[in-house]
Amino acid sequence: MEFNYWYITLAIIILINLAASIYLVKRDDLEQFQKVAQIILVWLIPLVAAVGLWAFNRSQDMPVSSSKSFGGGVNKNTDITGTGD
């Protein structure tokens, strides 16, 4: 019974590493050397590198929100009416 838990844990780690490896291979923004190096890291440091590299590469996909304009303009939240003269 004790070995069954080890087999299940090992199978889960292999599946996560395999999923991370496939994710890295499909990335178009990485060069070939970067893909190979990251996949080697995934298999040398199981689970930790897989999750870390997946999260890092995933963060590169998220769009950066544009900053809002700073400064003047009409503020509709005020009760002041007038031309400023």
C-alpha cells in the first residue's frame, strides 16, 4: 500500500513536467536554446522548475495595461460650474 502512494506521486510529477515541457515547446517567442535549457531545468528540478517556468512564461503573455491619462480634463464629479474667469 505504501508503494502505491509513491507511484501516484511520481505519476503526478511526471504529468506536470510533461505538460510544462509541451507548453515550452509550443512557445513561439523563445529561441531554440532557451526552449532546450528550460526543458532541461524542468526535468532536473522536478515540479518546482515546472511550476516556476510555467508561471514566468505565462506572465510574459499577460497584456500590460496602458496607463490612464494624467492631468487636465473635465471632472464630472464636481459641482462647480463656470468658465474660470
